[in-house]
Amino acid sequence: MGSARSAVETITGGAIKEAARSRFAIGDQVVHPQHGVGHIVKMENREFERGTSRTYYEIHIPSGTVWVPVDLSNSGLRRLAQKRDIARCREILKAHPLPLTEDGRLRQSSLVEHLRRGTIAAQCEVVRDLNAFVAHKPAYGTITGFLESMVRVLCQEWALVEEISIPEASSEIYALLEKPK
């Protein structure tokens, strides 16, 4: 019994030391660019890769739990936006979209890399550009799912910040995307 307790104390102790260096705290409301809005409920040392223990944020989102390494600065994990950020997002969504490459793998990689900036503005740029891309081509599989995921996350955050329903946020976002450029 004593050895099990020492192991728990070691895990907790490591997580506490990592917490001192982390960007987020337990209780923070955060946005994961692909999984959505959630709350950090704890930090814990976990071994998801055999032989490698890391400290992770445990984030509860509506559909379950997401684990994000504390030391991974380019995960795209970010704080919930503020109202002034939404005002900027309206301008981004109305702006002329940037062209995306036809190469599916390169396009996906580029979009994911863009999301790693960790801002709602980057999320809006990805939604705007990808929405325009699929509007002129038959939508299929991976690209459609990715766009739906990005819009779902944006709608969740938009609704929370603006204190409106998700359908209202969705209506506003799609109206902005359809504005003449």
C-alpha cells in the first residue's frame, strides 16, 4: 500500500511543478481548435506513449474529455475569446478568402498549422477560406468533416462570448460568410 501512495504523490508532485510553468490553470475555460470549448479540470502526469510520461491538461468538453500536453505550446489551445475579438472576427469572415492549394494533404497540413496560432482570428480565417474552397468544388469526406468541425467550434465559442444560442451564432457566421466580397 505504501508504494502505491508514493507513486500517486510522485505523479501529483510532478503535475504541480508543471502547473507552475503552465499557461492555463485548473478551472480555466479554454478552446481546443478541433474539439471545442471546455474547462480544464486537472493537470496530471500520464503515459499515453509507452515509456514517456508527460503532464497533461484534462479538459472536459461537451462530447467527452481531451488531454493536451502542458508543454506543447503549439497545440492551438487558447483562452475563450472576448467580445472585442468577435468584432474583429466579423471583419475576417466578411473579407475576401485566401486561395487554398488543391493538394489535399498539403492543404490540411497548412490549415492545421494555421490553427496552431491559437487565436479565434486564425479559426475564422480557416473557416472563411475553407468555406470558400468547398463552395466551388464538390465537397467530400475529410474536407467536409474538417470544415464542419471548425464551424462547430467557432459557433460554440461565438455563442458563449456573445451570450446567444448556438443556432443564432451559426446563422450570423454563415450570413457573414455569404456577404459579397
